[in-house]
Amino acid sequence: MLLLVLGGVAVIVGVRWVAERTGLPAAALLTLVGIAYAFLPGPNLTLQPDLVLTLVLPPLLYSAALDSSLTAIRRNLRTVVSLSVLLVLATALLIGIGFDVFVPGATLAAGIALGAAVAPPDPVAALAVGRKAGLPPRLITLIQGEGLLNDATALTILAVAVSAARGNDFSAPAALGQFLFASVGGVAVGVAVAFGIRPLRRLRRDPLSSNAVSLATPFVAYLLGESLHVSGVLAVVVAGLIIGHTSPSWVSGASRLQTDAVWRLVDFLLEGFVFLLIGQQLPNVIRGLGQYDTSTIVTASLITVGVVLLVRPLWLWLTEHLPQSLHTRLTDQDLDGDGEPDSAPHDGWTGASPGRLTGREIVVLSWAGTRGVISLAAIFTLPMVTDDGSPFPDRNLLLFCAFLAVLVTLVGQGLTFAPLVRALGLRADQADQARLRNEARAASVEAALARLDDMEAEQHDDVDDRAIAGIRAQLRTRLARYKRRLDFLDNAEAGEIPLSPEYEAALRLRRSVIEAQRGELLRWRDVGRLPDESLRTLERELDHEEGLLPSRSTR
């Protein structure tokens, strides 16, 4: 098993290297590698749904929630709810009706169970490609928000459908009540967990303790929610959104740096193993199809994949073409309280409610509906037998259809998503985003200068005037640099971040100086003048200094 894990890590690292150099999505490549490995002789891994739902799903959802924007999701709440709740319900019902009408011997409940499993997109692959392709912030928010909330909807619908398929009495009002209880209860548990860790804020100022608390939080939220028979998935998402929104005000900088690094590693490894695991399930799924006619398999497959691919764009188009009065438009907003609608353009970061999606945005969001491990984990939770001891209806056929939907969307849409985005020319205005970041930097420096003025006026005995003057000089130098950058961006054309030869040369110079400092420290260590412990301390100082230098994407 250890060799299998180490081999998996090697494959994940290798595929990431290939993906970085070819532009192909790592998720699709890993799935194809998993399929190829599954047909080779040797040990194989079988997907255990309980382990996936308990050990894999919570940390992935929590990390995604920490990286999301609560304010942006709230601003786009209408579209997020439409995609993560109503579209999931519509997809599940349509697949259920299709199975009941066109697949011989299939039941409505079994079809809805399949529909609930394949309804929620897994946004990991789409987000990875979308960020690299430079999708606008609003589309990133919609993909994130949908992916965070749709799993809870789907798993709740699945539980109701499985209960009906096993022979339990089904009642629409009871099912609706169960859904509302699970949803409201999940939100309440998430809020309780988010505020429950606040007394630990002093503990979280220690980087190691902060990591431990952060890694434990999603499992606490999930297990608490499941023990109370509400949505543990929703509890994890809500806790992550609230903590991610509030933690900047009370988590220390050192803790935040280390925690972010740990979560990036967790995401990298978990996502890699998840996509490898998806591919390895193909032989087991195919072996269960021997009892079905080819026509039945083809019909069931066409219904599943057809609904998954066609309902999403149709839903987006219909909901975005509702009557004008049902949409909250930017021009209807009065953000400054002056009684007049504000007319500032919406850039994805203001407090205004966004307008309708454009045709190009609808196409991109439609193609971002890749399915993933949640669909397979959900469908593998179907019981083997019903309450009367008979086999669960068409379980093997449902497994195959779910896997086919995952394979078609994850590989087919995943490999074509980036070319589609480039063909549509739907990219964020990087110069505008850089301008916003530099305006925020300048504002923060001006706030620091104002604080220095206040401290100087208060004449604290423990504050040296020379120290204030030194810090003020550094801040003013930094402020002047930001304002020069803003002037350069203001005179640039919209789109890409313009290149400034002087700015680029200054960055290269600063990196070269830091590299020279590292080299000298290593020379001191090698000749015995500097202990290794001191070397690591000084290296961390240089690492933080280098980390302050802007990358191409954050200038």
C-alpha cells in the first residue's frame, strides 16, 4: 500500500509537470492515467464512498470555501442558488422521469437517485483552467459558489430518492421538510462551528496550533452535522466561508502564511488522488453490465449524458432571460445613499448586484459543469438490496451511467474548456485588476502614514522620533512607487498588464540582490562561521522579503 501511495504521488507530480507545460488540465490527465493503470496487472484501489465523503470531501470543500469570497457569493446569490439548488433538483427530476419512461424496468426513484448523483458539478478542474485562462472574477465566483453549495442539495435529494427506492413510504411534503431541515440545520451547525473556534483565536496566533485547528475544523463541522442528521457538507461550507471572511482580522500573519501553504499541499495531493481514483473504477463498473441489453445501456447512457449536457445551458439561458422586473440590475442600486442609482461600472468587486449574464458567459458557465468524485462517491453509496431483501433496482446500470457522465464531462469538457475560453475571448481585464490592487496598496500606505502622524502628535515616550521618520520615509517611497505604477496603468490600454521596462528591471535587480545575500549566507555556513539554525532564520527573512515582490498576476 505504501508503494502504491508513493507511486501515486510520483504520478501526480509528473502529471502536474506535463500539465504546466502543455496547458492541458491536470484533472483530465490524471483520470486518463487512472483508467490506463486500472487495466494493468497489479493492485488497484476501489472507491470507498464513506471514506471519500468523510475524509476527502470535507477538507476539499473547506479549503475551497476559505479561498472563496463571502461578499461576492452574497452579491451573486440569486444565480448561485439557481445553479446549486434549483438546477440540481431539475436535473435529478428529468433524469428520473427519463429512466421511468424510456428505460425498461427502471423506477422513478432509482432514476432520481442517479440524477442527484450526477447533478452537482465538481468545479476543481474548471476553476484550475479558468484561473489560468484569466476568467473574469464574477464567473470564478459563480463556479466557486455553485460548487460549494450544490453537493448538499444533491446528497439530500439522493437520500430521499434512495429511501423511496428501498421501499419506504414516500411523501412529497415529508421529502421537502427533510430537505429544509437538513439545509437549515447544516447552515446553523456551520455558523456554530465558525463562531465556536473564535475563543481559540489566541491559540491560532501560534502557527503550528493554527494549522492543527484549521485542519480539524472541516471534520468537526462535518461530523457534528451528520451526527445531528443535518447536512454536514453544508456545515463545512458555511463554516469555511465565515472563517475565511473573518479570520484576516484576528489571525496572525505568520499563522496565515503557514496555514495557506499547508492547505495548498492538502488540495494538491487530495485532488490528485481523487482523479486517479476516478479512473481506476472503470473495470469494476463495466463488469456489472453483463445482465443488461445493449439497447438498455445505450438508452440509459443517452438520457444521463444528454440531460447533464443540455439542461445546464438551457437552464442558464432561461433564468437569464426572465422578465426584467425579476432581475436585480446594477442601475437599480443606490450604494452611496444619495437617493439616486449609482452608475459606476460593475467590475466584479464593487458592492453592486451584477446584471444578467452575457451569451459568452452562459456558454463558459455551461461548459464549466464538469462532474467529479462527488458523483461517483454518491452513486457508490446506493445500497445493494432494498428493505425487502431484493436487489436495489438497476444498481450496476446506475453506476455505469454515473461514471460515463463523469468521464464525458471531466475529460471531454475539461480538455476543451481552455480552448473554448480563448476562442470566446472572455478574459478578465488584468490591467483593471492591477489598478485596483495598486489603489488598495496606496490606500493602506496612506492609512499607515496617518497612524504615524497620530502617534507623533500624541508624543509617546516610548516612540523615538527618528524611528517615526525612518518608517515614514520608507512608506513614502513605497507610496510613490505605487502612484507611479498607477499612472502607468492609467495610460495603458485595457486588457493585459502593460510592461514597464523600468519596473521590470527594478524587480530583476531586487531579486538578484536577494540571491546574492543567500549566496553569501551559504558561504558563511560552509566555512563554519554561521550555524545552520541561524542560517535558516536569516533565510526566512529573505524568503519573506522575496515574497513581497509582486508576481506577474498580482502587479
